[in-house]
Amino acid sequence: MNAGPPTEPAPRGRHATTPSTTTEADPPRGGAASRSGTRGTPDAAAKAARSDRSRAEARLGWYLAGPAFVVMLAVTLYPILQAVYDSLFNYKLTAPDDRAFVGLNNYVVILTDSVWWRDLGVTLFITVVTVVIELILGFALALVMHRAIKRLRGLLRTAILVPYGIITVVSAFAWFYAFDITSGYVNHWFDWVPGVGPDLNWFAQQGTSLFVIIASEVWKTTPFISLLLLAGLAQVPGDLEEAAKVDGATAWQRFARVIVPNMKAAIMVAVLFRALDAFRIFDNVFIMTNGANGTEVLSLLAYRTSIGQLQIGMGSAISVLLFLCVVLICFIAIKLFKVDLAGARGEK
């Protein structure tokens, strides 16, 4: 029986391709591409949905905060621009017709005067000492309020926040009368402390005057920092603390390595707000010493120059320099903490 011609062996090597091989190889590649495309489509749709949602939230934020921002800008921008304009003139309120343009001469006079640098040093000293003490005490009070028994939390928070609700002028007068040599009771209550006696005049020298000023400021505004830090403590995940406790971390290690890193944004806001407020201190110094015995601060210097001596040009220049110092403090605080508030809110 004729079996037909012998079949040739299939070619081998690089060029050994057949139509069937090509036909069978192409569909898997096409199928894989189609499957990857199918998988990529939901990701793109999810990213687009997130982008639309973020844009909608941004628009809502501007709708809610925009009117307040415009009003605040209108209220604050005009006085700042007016102060900058007046600082370029030699202008005294008692002689309004003798106004003369002097350019930056007022700034040169201020920055070459030792009074400016002395008052700047006093202001920075009060700011640094008060903020450091308030941060430590505020953290302690925030932890107490956060860990307190549930039934006592409301009462405890109310009691701690009472000093912050008192008007600054009233608080300053209360501390002044408490330490005054004639009407005060501190000298009689604490005469057992070395150096304290009935004849001690707290406002007769720089050291004791600054002590009373700083103490009154700390007592008044520590509740504000504790309130901000309490809000930050509420954002620390409890499971992280429990995990650290299970791993054998001590209370200090949990505080330093778990609580503080997760509160960095709240700490920055608290320190920044209090530093700006402390740098502009005026009421306590004005009421207690009126700047005597080396306790004058920059706000009091601007007040005396503008209101006391009626030198509007020079006083405006001091105010502008004070404003620039505040801006510099904001810049340093933001660069020092390196906190991304958007990331801290989980918007990354």
C-alpha cells in the first residue's frame, strides 16, 4: 500500500516559525494587553473620582472661608499699607503741615538706636521663656484632661480654662495688686522663701519685674496651649500606644516616640500662635511697670512713640519692623517644624 511521499522534518533554528505558531502566540499577547487595560481603567476612574472630590472640597472650603478671608484682608491690609506709607515721612501729629518725605531714614534711625535692640532683647526673652514653660505645662494639663476619668473630664476642662477666659487687663491688675508692696499679699504669704520679705518691691528691679510679668502671662495663656494640645492628643491612634505598650515601651518612650511624632502639627500650631501672641505682649508690661527698670517691650515702644510723643512717622516705622519680626517668626517656625498640614489631615 502506497503510504505517500515521506514528510519532511520540520525546520529548526531561529527561522523555524509556522503560521500555526504565530496564530497561537498572538492571542495570548492580545489577551494580556486587554486584561491589563481592563485592570487600568478602574484605577484611572478612581483617580479621576478622587480628583473631582478634592476639587469639590477645595471649592467648598473657599465658599465657606472666602468671605471671612476677604473681610480680614480688607480690615488688616489698609492699616498695614497706611503704616508703611506713614513710615516714609517725618510726620508729627502736632504739626501735620510739616510732613516731609525722608524715605528709609526712620528705619535707619531705629535700627541704629540701642533702645530698639534692648527692647527687642527683652521681648525675645519674654517670648522664649513663656512659650517653653507654657508648652511643658500645657502638655501636662492636656495629658491630665485626656486621661481623666470620663465623669470628671468636663469639670476638669472647665476649671483649667477659667484663667484663659479672664480679660488680660483684669488679669494683669490682679497680679499687680497681688505683688505690690503696699496692697499685695504675696510678701506675707511667702516670707518663708529665701529672699522674700515684707520689704521686697517686686517692681523695683528688672529681674523680679520680669518674673511677675512672665508668671502672669504663663498663668493666663497656658490653658490655650493645653486646649490645642488636647485636640492633638485626640488624633493620636490608640492602637499605636497599645502596640508600643505590648512591645515593652516605657511611658516616656511611648510619649517621645509615639505621641509627640503624631502630634507634630498640633505642637507647631500651639507654639506658633503663642509665640506670636507673646512677642506682641503689651498689657501686662504697661500695667505693672510701664516699661520701667528695663522691662520695655517693642509694642510699648511703638505705643510711646506714636501715642505718647505723637511721632506718627517714627511710630509707624517701629510698627512695620514689629510686623516684619512677626512674619520672620512664622517663617522660622514653619521651616523648623517642617509639617505638611495637608498630609497631617490625610489628604496626600
